[in-house]
Amino acid sequence: MTRFSRRGLLGGGAAAAGVAGAFVAGRASEAAPSDGVAPRATVYPFRGAHQAGIDTPVQDRLHFAAFDVRTDSREELVALLQAWTEAAERMTQGGPAGPIGPVEGSTDLPPDDTGEAIGLPASGLTITFGFGPSLFRDASGKDRFGLAGRQPAALQPLPHFPADNLDPARSDGDLCIQACADDPQVAVHAIRNLARIGFGTVAVRWSQLGFGRTSSTTAGEDTPRNLFGFKDGTANVKSSEAAALDEHVWVGASDDPGAAWLAGGSYLAARRINMTIEVWDRQPLGEQENFVGRTKDSGAPLSGGSEFTEPDFDLPGSNGPAIPVDAHVRVVHPDLHGGARMLRRGYNFVDGTDALGGLNAGLFFIAYVRDPRTHFIPIQNAMATGDALMEYLKFTGSALFAVPPGAGRGEYVGQSLFT
Amino acid sequence: MTRFSRRGLLGGGAAAAGVAGAFVAGRASEAAPSDGVAPRATVYPFRGAHQAGIDTPVQDRLHFAAFDVRTDSREELVALLQAWTEAAERMTQGGPAGPIGPVEGSTDLPPDDTGEAIGLPASGLTITFGFGPSLFRDASGKDRFGLAGRQPAALQPLPHFPADNLDPARSDGDLCIQACADDPQVAVHAIRNLARIGFGTVAVRWSQLGFGRTSSTTAGEDTPRNLFGFKDGTANVKSSEAAALDEHVWVGASDDPGAAWLAGGSYLAARRINMTIEVWDRQPLGEQENFVGRTKDSGAPLSGGSEFTEPDFDLPGSNGPAIPVDAHVRVVHPDLHGGARMLRRGYNFVDGTDALGGLNAGLFFIAYVRDPRTHFIPIQNAMATGDALMEYLKFTGSALFAVPPGAGRGEYVGQSLFT
């Protein structure tokens, strides 16, 4: 049978590449990572009603890239999305970026795959594409690609939040790609090859590597820990919560009549959050727990119970409520935000050392929401103004993208926006 | 029985911590990673004739940090090495950084472990310490800690190599720590906690994360690929080659009579090598292979055979020798350097994006050698002046450290230097 390998097509020629993707997707394994040892042979389907990489079980590693589009041609933009779709489908199924492969082609030509993933399995790779507000209108309001009329109402540059200290070189972008895998070399290989394919049409604006996922989308899985040492994302929307996904994550068919193309998609809010971990590490355990509102050990709310017990914000403690009024868990709780929940998919990062000899480290926060105006911006505002954790956080990057629905058979990602 | 866990000592009190390390080391598992799925429960002994992390099977992830010493007190320096030894032994055995643990102590005190590794196994963690030239004499020649008389003759700042483009903020350092593990969160946890313990005595000068090890020390294991997509380190000294380790890696008892304390240790040369991968990716496959002198597919020399076939530099090709005279494999081959071989332990890195929209990516090269004057500097010089690959490389960081022998029972790392 025709099947993919990192070394190109085995048992099939380049002509088979166009159809092999759909074939492979149909029999793809959906085994979920479980016990901390990643099943690196995991293959997730690329095509479907939603893009993979959102409610997919969270892989261990991230390479995220934002791109500036360098062309004014709508046709070139569409051609890029078509080429990216083909390459992404191939790589997520464990194959090379191009139909020929890293070593099978003519020695007179550059290979259509860069080769560093030869021999590495799919490793649960997912590749998820998004469109930034600036793809629809540039800073001067110009309609760059004839898309302005279809810009979703909710897809606006994020407001400046109190205490934001953003680096423009780590913020925004016309397009984004999130590559997640259980092997960082596989995630890096994906972004690198997509950037290579886009050379001349797009340029990488910023990119971010992450490790140590800080949220789980899998019910029953241990909640991972952030660099504060605390479990993070206990209340995350899980992939098994179909009703909650529809309510909080997927854009509904009638959410935005002017942007019906986004139905089945989502919004991706990214925030690069530096943590002042050296200062944090000198705080007493009890103070740390008061800042978070949960115990460091089990992650139970300070009002008692276990990790998944609902916090009781009214329970008195020895000095005010058991969960302080400025505790993180209270400030961002859905009960204070009209029931809004997020699907979080963030990763820890360490990017070397800052100028003061501290680790340049923190959380690369990613959340998928149905509408950032109800599900992200108010919560971020509440955090910025009332959360005790803010003393240890510095927001250094920020971006919002509309994530189109999944590509059906024969479609390219984002096709509904252009047709 | 007394044993460690990330949550502190189970079945033992803090008083047991002093002896438990040796106990655990004695029964530690030495199972080697094998089939690409890391056995995260792997525990390597911390104590021994040599430090772990040199000829240990290469783990998947790296966090490397260089430190500046901020005290003038020899006693404080020794106390730090003692504290680091205790913490490193604990963490490599799967335990917390301190005897109490991240959540077991008083809520009125900062925890003695930062907690992000709670629940994570040892993951093959090794922690390896080194001393830079500046620990012995500062830039003005001052003997900072009464150690100048014991400075190894070979431990001098690396010369400026042609084409070096070094960032001082990514170079040198008084001390270094290499943490390798099969889980990046475990490696980061180790460096972070050692930096925390050293607060006030040392400050992080620079640090580097790496993924995708680029060399193997295990005979028979697939040679990993660097970001050029080529197998790298085929001729690496393997941990099973006892005679080669003695000849090329471990400092001999009579190598340097003025620095007998280093016997059983080694030298660590670190070079941060940025690759211009976007330009590389546009080169024809045949050109790439000529630059390296090996095929991209199997890694066989262009003179024929398989990966481990010795290259035949005299075999004619269609246009000069089959292996070009400036091919990397020829320029650095032991035959041209008095038979000198290295034990390489480098990692790929991607540190976001450079100012031109390319990936800030490459190879964090680490080599352990018996004497950098014979085993590293001449090879680096030959590369800098005659290697076709240099067109695609930029050296942005550089450091040399003397790596003391392993600590015996009751000793601290580096004790032989101070007694």
C-alpha cells in the first residue's frame, strides 16, 4: 500500500502524493498520550470539521510562528495556503514536507524536505493555522487582499491591558502556525519547512518554542505544572466535553453573519508571559498558595477538597476568606465572567537569560475561545487589575488570530474565507 | 525503605537525606535510552570516578548554564559547591532539590524546591559541573580564590578563531552546569534550583536550551541529525570504548603535574553555532553532500560504503576527489589531527527569530576532550580556515571549562581542587 515515511513515499511515486494524504488520514491512529511516555508513533488526522491542534490531546512540545505576508497578491496568498495545506497534511501523517522527500530527488536541486526529521515518526504532530487582524486590514486601514468585508467583528487587535509591557517583535502577525508534537525536532521541522515553502511570500515575524505543556485537554489526565510549580488549567475545557466545546470554543454558524466562513473555527489568543521566578522562589509557600488560591501540592482550592472541587469563595479563613479576594483562581473564575471558559493550550518556555542574570522564562499562554470579547478580554482585564499573581508576571508578547475551520477533503485551510 | 520522590522523602525524615543519596546511587538503574521513547524512569548514579553526563548515554534535552561568581570568599565558593553537590545528587536520583521538598515544609518559609517537577521521574537527569579559566585568574590576572597555582596549563580562554562573531553575553563564565534529561522540564528544574541555591554567591551569565541531541555516545544507536539534516558525530567516542575514553576524553594522572586535581576529569569546549538554515535549504542536495562529504541519506562518506565506513580521501571522483578537499568530514578527520577524537554531546537549538526573519537556530556544540590544545583548538582552526560548511555557520558563543573528576562518597564536586 502507499504510505508515507520521512524519506518520501515508499511504494508510491510522487504522483501518488495528492491522494495519499486523505487515505492516510482515514486510518490515522487517535491514540492519546497517557502516562508521560509519549507514544511517538501517534498520528492525528489532518482534515476534519475543526483543525487539529485545538481539542487534540496536548502534545509535549510547541513551536509557534507568526508571519508577515510580503506580497500584495491575493493569488499568491491563496497559493501559499494551498501549498501549506499539502505540506502540513504530509508532515502530520509522518511524511516529508514535499512529495519527493529529503534525499530522493535530483542532486542538482534543493530537496523539498530539509531532512532533520528523517527516521522520526509523526510524534503526534498537529499543525494549526490562523489569520491575524492585519491580514484583513493593515495599520492604515487598507484592505490588502479584498478580505476586509469578511473580517470577523471580534478579530481586532487586542487592547492594551494594564501592565502590558509588549515587545512589538514578539507580538501580532498576519498569519500564525502552531506546531505541536511530542518531539521538538518534529515541531521545529514542521515550522522550518513551512517557512521555507513560504519564502518570498511570507517572512517569520516571531517564533516561540515551548516545552512542558501547562494545560491538559484530556479528562482524567494529571494537570501539568507551570514554572511557579503549581498545577495550571484545572478548569480547562476538555476534548471530551462536546457541549462545552460548542459553547466556549467553536465559533457557531450564526455567531457573526459577516464572517460565516469562520463557523467551526475558533479564536487563538497568545500571550507571552514572563515570570519573575527568582523573586517568586523566595516567597513563603503559604504566600504562594494565597496568590494562586490553591495548594501547591494537590492543586485543591484553599477552601478545601481536591483539585477538581469547586472553590468556595465565601468560606471564611483565619484572616478574611479562605481564598483571598485577589487570588488568581477567584479573579479568573468563570462565575465572575458570565460562565466563560477557555480551552488553554499553553507551554512553559525558557529563552536563555535576561539582562539581570535571571532566567528569561515563563508561560507562553495560548487559549482557544469562541469569542475573545466575552471569553478572553474581560478575564485578561480582571487579571491585570486585580490578580495577586501580576506582581510576578510581565506580559511581553500578545497576538490574536482567527482560526478557520478544518479543511475537508480536497480543500485547503482557510478556503472558506476566499470563496 | 528510605527513597526519594519529587515530593520529598517518603518514609524518611529530613535527617535521612544526608545518607540516602549514596544509598540510592548504589542501586540506581543504568538502563540506556534506546528506541526513541525515553525511559523516563532512568536514574544514573551521581557519584563515581568521573562525573555523569559525559560518557552517559546522551539524553534528549539540555539546559546549560554558565555562572559568574559574585563573592571573593573561597569559603563561600566551597560552601556553594557542597550545596550544589547535595542538591544535584538528590535531583539526579529523582528527588527534590532540598531535603524538605516543594510542599512539605512550613508555609511560613520558601520551599527548598520550586515544585515544577513534582510527579516527574528522574528522566535520566545528569548534572555536570565545570570551572572556567576566570575562576582561577580574573581578566587582570588576579588570583581570586587562591587557586591560580593550580590552574591547568590547558585551561586558558579559547583563542579567537577566524570567523568567530562572538557575543560576550553568550560566552565564557567562572562556572558551568550542564543538565541533561529526557524531559526538558526536569533539566530546567535542575538549573533553576541550582541557580536559586547559588543566589547571592553566583549569577547566571548565560544559559542555553537544546533539544534533539546531535551525537550519540552509544555504539549501535542511530546517529541523530543536526539542523542541516545530516547525521552528525558518526566518529564520536562511544561510552563502550574504554581505551578511547582514556586516550581522548579523561585527563590522565600525569597529564599536568601542576593540576593533578583534574585527573579523571575532562575539558568541556562549548560553541554556540548559528546555522543560516534558510540559505542552506536553497542549496542543491549534491552541493550539501559535497560540503559535508557524506550522503544526506545514510551518512556514508562520498567515497562509498555505509555510515561507519572509513572515508577514502584519495578516491577520485568525477571532478577531483570523491570527497572534496574542503568537505567537513575531511577537514576535521582525526587523520589530519594526530588521531585526535572528541566525545561530542551537542544539541540543536532554536531561539526564536533573528532580526532578518530567519530562525535563530543551529547547533550548541559541546565536546569533552582530554586536552583542548591537541583535541579541540587545532580542529576548530582547521574548520575556520578550510571547511566548506563555514559559509553556513556563525559562531556566536564560546567557552572552555575544566570538568573535575567525579565526587566519591562524602565528597563534593571539585573537592580535589580545594584540598
